[in-house]
Amino acid sequence: MRLAAAFIAVFLLAACDTGTEQRDAVASTRAIQRPYLPVPPGSIARGTAARQAALAAPGPEVTQELMARGEERFRAFCSPCHGVSGRGDGTVVARGFPPPPSYHEERLRVLAPEQIVQVITHGKGRMFPYADRVLPEERWAIAHYVKALQARGSGAAPEAIRP
Ligand code: HEC
């Protein structure tokens, strides 16, 4: 009987211990709300210079890998609206989203890759910016893929475009 009581006491103490540990762990992760401090004038967010450098023309070298990446990213992020051939006939448009202009219009055919990178980064009119979803290098890859689509002409199949 005494032995049983001793066992129970040990179990209870062990339970107390883990309880204490868990409470400590919770306390250390509790968020502390500090008063709002305005950003001092002239502050620049960390990583700004690197981000700007990554977006500056001429961008990364155009290789087969870059073009393949561009095609894959274009199909994922742009073709839902712009269509796989860039004619502005993506599936989202078929469901009522305002159609984007065709990449094969004269006004867009003359866009430089860096201008396309800018549109992806900042959006344009009804098009949302994609800066938070598409990495700078991928923006260049997509831009070169769009140029390749344009070079092929509006009627061409978008398959197997390589530099
Ligand atoms: C949700 C639909 C949608 C998606 C996704 C989308 N766009 Fe657009 N895009 C538009 C619309 C709509 C316009 C026309 C914007 C306007 O003039 O109001 C446009 C315009 C453009 C233009 C022409 C800008 C100009 O100078 O007139 C380019 C280039 C472009 N998009 C590239 C892209 C690329 C590259 C992607 C993928 C990263 C992409 N878009 C994804 C809807 C989309």
C-alpha cells in the first residue's frame, strides 16, 4: 500500500514537472505588443539594393534553362489570363475576367524584356502585381519567354521555344 502511494506520488510529481516545462515554453513564445514606432525618414528596407540589382537590365543571361523556367512560370502565372499563346484568351477570361490585350499587338510587341519585368513587378491597370509570387530571376525568365512567344507570331504553337 505504501509502495503504491509512493508510485502515485512520483507520477504526480513527474506530471507537475512536465506541466511547469510546458508553461515556460508557452510563456517564452507569447507575443509582446510594443507601441508603434514610426519608420524614421530616409530608412531603406533591408535587401532593397539587392532587389533593385536583380531587377536592373539586362538581367540574367538567356540560357535554355532560363527559357524553360520562363515557359513553366508563364504557364503557371500568366497563361490563366493571357492564354498559352499570349492572345489574351486564358481560362480566367472565359469566366468573365476583363481580357488582357494580346501580346501580338504592335504596342506590346515592341516592349523590352525589362518593361515586361516592370509589369510583373508592379502590375498594370487591372493586372495585379506578381512581385510577391514570382522571384526576380523568374520575372526575367518569363519576360524572355513572352518575347519568344511574340517572335513566333500569334498563330504559332507555343511549344518548344528555345533561345
Ligand atoms: C488575372 C489575370 C492576369 C494575369 C494572371 C496576368 N495578367 Fe498581365 N494583364 C492582365 C490584364 C487585364 C492586362 C491589361 C491591363 C490594363 O491595361 O488595364 C494585362 C496586361 C499585361 C501586359 C501589358 C502591359 C501594357 O503595357 O499594356 C503585360 C506585358 C502583361 N500583362 C504581362 C503579364 C505577365 C508576364 C504575367 C504573368 C507573370 C501576367 N501578365 C499575368 C491580366 C493578367
